[in-house]
Amino acid sequence: MSKRNKLSKFEDIMSYPNVYQNFSPKEIMPMGQGGKVVQLKGKWVEHFGDQKPITLELACGRGEYTIQLARDYTDRNFIGVDVKGARIWKGATMALSEGLDNVAFMRTKIEVIEEFFAPNEISEIWITFADPFLGKPNRRLTAPDFHDRYKRILIDGGVVNMKIDDPTLYEFTKEVLAERDDVKILYDRDNIYSQPLDFPELQYKTYYEKSHLEKGRKIKYMRWMYV
């Protein structure tokens, strides 16, 4: 992607009503449309205008999963979270063009996710094809510190879904979850396409998943909750 194209996308999302951005994890200052500083934590009802359950897609990339979930589940609200503005542009633009009022995007590092969501504000989390950070396990989205953050922002009974291709991240996640006494595994399969899909949401294929499947990689899926 050319520098000019990136700058154009950055300008676009600054004007979008469905995108919020926090540029530095050291200085929490989320900005909405036109660069206006906004308070989001515990107040997402003010954006959506209703109290429907909220689902997060973490490291959402282009927001393909966020968009498809929003299309199919109009009784819920969805927020895609990613640090890359040029990626978020795709999903945010699509949501606006389709009039999907139950979609928003948050540009930030996930390490500071609790700065934008209050305890018990989130009903469900999706982690789709996250970076395995080979050699940097503490940065993986299923490292111990991240679980603590997820547990605090989720409602009681809220679930986390992880759909990935990377075997290292998959095994790492299983090991981390096995060491916790506050986790209940609800579903675990290391090759979801080896049999009919058990959940309709698994049929959505992102750009990255299609690429992984073309390379013969197996798609893995886990679902768990904190107790």
C-alpha cells in the first residue's frame, strides 16, 4: 500500500462516526469523529443508542468477522479492535455503506483494552487469526495477562472464541488455559472442517483464512468462559 493511500485512509477514518482512535498506550485519549476526545469506558450505550449485548473482535484486521457477525446478528452490537488504521478503514467503510448501525471500530493496542471497556460491559470476545508472535509469547492475545483483562471486562458467563491456524498459538493457548483454575473449556477442535461445522459463525472466512486454507493449513477453534 502506498504512503498516499494510507494517508487517505487515515483521513477518512478521522471523519467516520463509527471509528474511535487512541494513538498512544501511554496517554489514553480516545478520539472520535473529527478528532474530538471522547469518554468510552462504560458508555458505549451512548454510541449505539441501545443496551444490546456487545461483542468484541480483537485484532480484527479488515473487520471481516465483525461485519459478518453484525449482518447476521442484528440483536447485538459489535466492535472491531485493531492497532492498524489502514486495516480498520475497510470494515468501517463497509459498515457505513451498508448502514450497519450495530458496528463500531476502535483503533488501539489491546494491552490497554480496559481503558475503553468497563467491568461487565462485554458479552463476548472473538480472536480471529491473531499474530502468534513467535519468540514473543507475552505479546500473544492468549498470554496470561490478557486473560485477566478479558475476565474483568466480560459479563458473568461471557465467552471467548478463538479461531486460528497457527499450531504454536493453539498449543500455547491450551497450556495457558490448563494452568488456570477459573476457566471452563466449552469447545475445542483442531480442524473444524474435518466434519460439519457446529456453529454457524464458523462459516465466515476472512482474507487470511482463505489464504491459510489454500496453503493446506488446518483451522482450529476454541471456546471458553471464565468462572
